[in-house]
Amino acid sequence: MKTIEVIVAPDGKTRVETNGYTGSDCRQASRALLQALGQQSSEQLKPEFHQAATEQQQRASE
């Protein structure tokens, strides 16, 4: 199941976390939320992001 969580810390900092997405689909799915929340200070990519990119490269080279 694909989900997007917006976590708001007591100090007001926000974090957007996507689950169930592979590759850059997570960026497309969360784009509107990230724009609404303002400037992004950092990005931490999950293994699923890199795994999907590796699989796509392997398919292209076959």
C-alpha cells in the first residue's frame, strides 16, 4: 500500500515520508506537499529508491 506521512515535530519542523513507492515515484507523489510546506532543507532516500533505479539500469542493458 502506498502512503505519504507528514510528521510535525513539537518544534514545528516537518518531515514527509513516503512508503510503498519505488524509484522517483516518491518524489512525484510528494511534490505538492513539499511545495506547500516550504523550502526543503534535506532529503534522505530510502533503499527502495536506489533499488528501483538499479533494476531499471539492469533491464536497459539486457
